[in-house]
Amino acid sequence: MHTIILQFFRGITGILFVFSGFVKLVDPQGSAYKFEEYFGGDVLNLEGLISFALPFSIVLILTELILGIALLLGYRTKTTLWCLFGITTLFLCLTGYSAIFDKVTDCGCFGDAIKLTAWETFYKNIIFLMLIVWMMIKHDQIKPLFSKNITQPILMASVFSSLYVIYHVLTYLPLIDFRPYAIGKNIRAGMVYQEDGEIPPVHDFYLESETDDLTDVILDAPKAILMVANHLEHVDGEAWKELIKLSNKATDKGYLVYLLSSSSTALVSKTKEENTLPFDVLFCDGTTLKTMIRANPGILGLHQGTVVFKENWKNIKEIKW
């Protein structure tokens, strides 16, 4: 009976870590944003580490995936369990701090796929820490499923395939979009408050020019293209050329075309002048822009507020009108 319970603990813990790593794997930039939040001055006050948020994100993704797979395969069980104990203890302390002092409302442990509060994550970590300790005590009863000659190539293939996926989604867009701006989602519908009073998934979507709020105009438009450049200073000349071509083509087809940014008014004016942009630039909250699309710049196509396509500017020729 104890053996059955032990194998159950092993399976559920391994699956949890594989799932946690996978939902981050398809969107590593989202995990990087969460690291930036934790490193911020009002949380851990480690702002010097913010520039390393993406490497930290990639290391965490690979660690969770490989440890989860290794536990399921029974590879070097004692070492694997000690690593799981260490990472779970670390995040137990981190989420406990966040919960007690109300620092980070969503820990990001399951990316955007499943939202957990800091307290929910804290209790989850306690439970799995107990499971890991139990397995550490009984580790000699966890037998490998295959020989090392089979297990090691599986782990190596997992590492290299994960690195390829990370490269691909950072170059283009996440393979799976769990956010409220995914293709097929209606932005206006995402802004509606539910009866339980829970904050809607879209709650900071305001598109403003220097004089007007154009949110409703754009969401009501039968055809609109929003080009997102959260940080204008990071957009290179080649990207501007492609965006201008896209704007001209879209305008001829009857689309409303705007660029969204959270950059300063001075930088917006400078950018428009230097690149002779034929479209207006609207201000939008920076966090909202990072949620909308993981590209700088990226492109969203809307039909009466429903997202009909999303592309990184590098993949701009793939847009289907």
C-alpha cells in the first residue's frame, strides 16, 4: 500500500513540474515579466537583476521540466528530489513573503494558463514540499523506468527541444496564447465585470491620443490594426519600414491603423519625426501592452473588438487579410 502511495506522489509531483514548465515554455517572456515584478523596488528591491529576468526565466523553465521528467523516469532519484526540495523551498519562502505583505497578487507559477493567488500558491507549495520530503525518505523504493542508456537521451532530447521552442517563441510569438487578447477573444467582452465582482481579465485597456479617448472608436471599428511598440527606443529601422508598408496597405483596404506605446510624449514626437510615420501613436498602459502581445513591435488585427490575427513584425508577411 505504501508503495502505491509513493508512486502516486511521484506521479503527481512529476506531472505538476512538467506542466508548470510547459506552460512557461510556450511563453518564456511572460515568466520574464513576472521576474521583473519580483525584482522591482516595491517587492525584493533587486532592480539590478531586472536585466537578467529572461535568462532567469529560461533557467527556471528548463529546471522545472527536466526535474519533473527525471522524477517520472526515476533518474537519479535522490539528486532529483533534493533539487525539487530546494526549488520548492525557495518558492515557498518567496510566495509566503508575497502573501503576507501583499506584494505580488499572481505568482506566475503556471504562467497565464492558471491564475493562483499568493496564498493559494503558498499552500500548494507546502503540500508539495511534504510530498517531496516523503519521497526523500522513501527514495530507495523509487525505481527507474528505463536504463540510463534510454533515460539520458530522453532528458537530453527534452533539453534541446525545449531550447528550440524557447528560441522560436522569442523570435515570433508564444505557441499557445492563454491571455485575454488571444486570437478569437473579444476585448470588449473581456472588460465586463462578473456578478461576483471579480476584476475582469481586461481592465486597463485605454487607447488615448493627446486629446481624445479612442478606445470605443477602435473597438467598434469593423477593421482595425493595432501596432504595438511598448518601447519605441528598441524598434529598429527595418521594423519601421515594414510597419509603414503595412500601414499603407491596410489604409488602402479601409482599416483604422494606430500604433500603441507607453513611451513618453517626447520620444513619440521624436520617433514620428525621424521615421516619417503615416499613422497616429496612441498611449496605452505598458503592462497592458506586454499582455496584448509578446513582441516589440507586434501587430494585432481587430474586427469589432475581436482579435482576428496577431503577428510579430518579423512575420508580417504571414498576415492574412
